[in-house]
Amino acid sequence: MVKKVDRKQGAEAGALLSIFVYLLLSTGKLLAGAVFGSDAVEADGWNNLSDIIASSAVYIGMKIAKKPRDCNHPYGHSRAENISSLLAAFLMMSIGIDVITSGIRSLFGKEKAAAPDVLAAVVALASAAVMIGVYAINRRLARRTNSMALAAVAKDNLSDALVSIGAAIGIAGARLGWPWLDPLAALVIGAMIGKTAWEVFMETAHTLTDGFDEQQLAVYKDEIAAVSGVRDVADIKARMLGNDIVLEVTIRVDSHLTVAKSHEIADEVERLMRNRHNIRATHVHVEPEAVR
């Protein structure tokens, strides 16, 4: 298993890679969109600019989350990553609205825009190829480091590749005599930015309000109930601290067991959750089984 420090460093490297690539692509696309007259490529550039913000927020959150706990943060700083993701969602949404507004003006403007230069499509397709490569790297890193944040970044990389392909299709359509297709592609891209922002917001809000997957909790409960010495799982709940899971479980054991034996059973539950699910902390409360 990769050590926790190594996992965090690997995840940070993936986030930095995304920031660097997005910086190059957004600059190139915004310039290409203006020079070659493509609303779709320009919108895609704004999309990548929003991705810089999101990836930077994830990276900053990762750095803050590494800080040890102190008197004001007895549980550590792991949720800093969630806070920065919320900020990124708001910024992404504002960019998406701006791109949609610009696309509407171009689509319904009185003057028909000229078809974009074919080089704009080349830029979009080249960008898609680059993003597919970045997606493959970050997906592999996310699996190796078990980083939920980097897995989300990888999914965003893939969606960006698809957006660039869509932009190229819009440009091709405009070149074939459908000039409205390019600004329409810009509208779709703006909508996709907004959709991504909304998904990031909802997922982060769910985590910050201590929401957790009920099906996963059921898996934990069944596995704990199967531990030798556990008579029943009276209660179980979990929450996220950044990318780490904190599990709280109440188990019932034979009321005639010694304190030492009960403690051994609790330790076994902790080891099971740590080894099988990489759970950061499992707090086990032991209760005697009711006498019948």
C-alpha cells in the first residue's frame, strides 16, 4: 500500500499537471478563438480557464489539508479541500454564465458571423488529444494514490476533451455552411461549464453536511457484523474529513466477556476497516448484549 504521504504527494502532482496544461491550453484557445473567429474555441478557452481555478482550488486544499491538527482544529484541516471546491464551483458558474451570454449574443445577433478558420478546428482537436493524455495520467495516479479529489479532476479532464471535440464539430459545421453551429457549440460548452459547477457544488455540499452513501454504510455494517465476537451492530455512521472516512460504530458483544477481550474485538473491527477500506479512523463503542 502506498504510504499516506506518498499518496498526497502523488495527488498534488496530478493537480499541478492539470493546472500547467490548462494554463497553456486556455491561453492558446482564447488567442486562437479571437484570431480565427471561433466562438466555440474561445468558449472552450474560458472553460479551461475555469478548470485552472478548480484545479488550483483542489491543489491549495490538498496543501492546507496536510497541516496537522491544532488547538483550534482538533480534527485537523482535511475539510479545507471541500471549502476550496465550493469556491471553485461559484467561480466556474460565473464563467459558464458569461460564456452562455456571449454565445446567445453571437447566435441571435443581427450580423451573421463569418465561418471560423479551419485552423480553429485543428486547435480544438489538438487540445482534445492533449486532454485525453492528461486524463489517462491522472486516472492512473488517482487509482494508485486512492485520491477522490484527483479522480474528480481526471473526470473533468475527460469532459474537457469531449468539449474540445464538440467545438471542432461546431467549427466544421460552420465551414460547411451552417454558421450558427459555432455559436451554438459555444452555448453548449457554457452549459457544460455550469453543469460541472453545479455537480461540484452539490457533491461538496453533501460532504460538508456529513452526507454519506447508504449502500457503502450497509457494506461496512455487514462486514463488521461478521467479525468474530460481534453479536450485533447496534449503530453505524460515517462522514468525510476531506478525502478520509471517519467511521463510528456501536457493537454488542457477550456481556460476560472481560474488558480486555471486548477491546480485542474492537481492535479487530478497526483493523478490518483500515485494511479493507483504507478508513482513516474507526471509533468503536462496545455495549453488552442484552440478557434475554
